[in-house]
Amino acid sequence: MNGNGMNNKASETHQFVSMDTGIVLQCHGEESANAITAMKQEILRMEQLLSRFIDSSDVSNINHAAGKTMVSVSESTFTVIKQAVELFEKTDKRFDITITPLVNLWDFKNRHTSPPLAEIQKTLTYVNAQDILFDEPRMRVGLRRCGQCLDLGGIAKGYAADQAKHIALNHGITSSYLNLGGTIVVIGNRPDGNPWRVGVRHPRKNDSLLGVLQVASTSIVTSGDYERFFFDEQGKRWHHILDPTTGYSAESDLISVTIVSEDSTLADALATTLIILGSEHIPYLQEQFPMIDIIAVDMAGVLYLTERITDSFHPVC
């Protein structure tokens, strides 16, 4: 780490790839190297449990057994799936980890036209988080129907970030910056005592910032409709944030949402979900989750800020 592998340095930074994204772990303190080693191991363990693209993962085992039987899973897997289903109920059924068949149908990496309506309607019959089955005493999870499939991509990085944060705190780390592919966690302030400065990407200007957050001891997750999209033959823009109630790209007024919360798991899930729900649901989400703060941008470029975050966020003109 830092190229020399020494464990007695006061500051350490390590970069690697996991969960299909680049990860940066930066710690300050005498236990930095040991903390980073433990955090990396935990993130890699989460990937092995939660990725549907790893054939031996808990999630893959659930998907392979869909409609047939329930499967035993780790406590971590059970916890994150249970939390995902609770969020499904609290987000008007917009956060749905059974959306995978719909994601596969749209195939944003290769497709350049929207799927036929009949295919979307058929696929939607497999999308319903109420079909996730739990056997809590035996720590088992299942899916009600063959063809159903889980994808924890909308929550797994946040959960892994929370686990990494707890490891850092248990190692006595009081200043740290963690970036799991855009899911950012900061512990304490910077080593110089000042708040961390975290840039929020502009949703329509490449390589530009919407603004800068000055924060300490929190998590920041941004989601936008700019990550994967295409224009069809009629010139209509389709993006990868799919509404599980319609089968199509979300058509709310919001194009970018940043959630600030001490709970990375919650922030990860809500950043994308609010883009589906739209700005009119900001008061509702604040009522449901009073611990979150929101920075959102609509199609007209209007900026929405919850009250507590106004002094911490500095727009870039």
C-alpha cells in the first residue's frame, strides 16, 4: 500500500477493483494499513456473496433455485435482502431488487431501440419484490416463480461501504475517505481538521461539477440518468434507470439525485429510487427517512436542496 507495504505509516491509500467498479480506501492513523487490509477483505467477501455475476454467490444460488426451493444464505446476504424488501414497501414499490429480468431485456450495453411492448409486459410479470420468500429461523431466501431473478446492484455497494466503515472505526480510524464506485463514505474530518470536500457531478456537462459538499462523518451517493442511455430511431432518449411499475425508463422530472446520510445502504438505494419517484416525492421521502439529506436536479436545471444541507453544499456557477 502506497507502494511500500509498510504498516507503520500514519496514512495509507489503496486502490483495487471489486463489485465491477474501482474502489479507493484512504485512512489516516497508526492502524491505517491494518484497517485497509481488513476493509478490502470484507468488500471482496461481499462481492462473493452478493454479485449475481458470480456463479457461486448467495444471490446466484437464490436465482438458480427460483420457483423450486429456498436456499441457505449468509447473515449478510439475508440482512441486505431483508432491508431491500423493507425499502420496496417504503418507496411505493419503486426500489425493487427483482427488476433483473427487465434490466436484461433492455440490455443497455448493446440495445439501441426499446423492446416491444408485449415483451415488456410479459417481463413485468416476473418483477415483484413481494415474491421474495424468507425463512428467518433457518436463514433461507427464495423466489416464488421460475424466471425471477435478484440483482443487488442498487444496494450492495452501500452495504459493503457500511461494513467497511465499521471496520475502520473498530481499528480506531478517526479520519478516512472511502469511495466504492461513487458510493462515498467519510469518517471524521480531514487530517488537517477541515471538512472533506466531495464534488457532485453535473448531470449534463461532461467533466464538470454541479457543486461541492463540505462534510464530515457521513455518506454521499449520487445517481443520474447519464450513466447509460441511448437514443432510438425516433430520437427518444432511453436511460438505464427503469421504473419497475411501468417497464420503461423513469420519466420523472429529476435527472440527478444525491443522498447524504450516515447510512450508506439507505443512501445507495434512495439515490436511484428518487429519480423514479420525482421531485414531488422529496417531502414524502424526508418523512419516511428523516436522517437523509437530498440534492436533486430536474430537467430544467432547477436545484432542490433539503434545509440541513444548504450550508454544506456550494454550487459551481
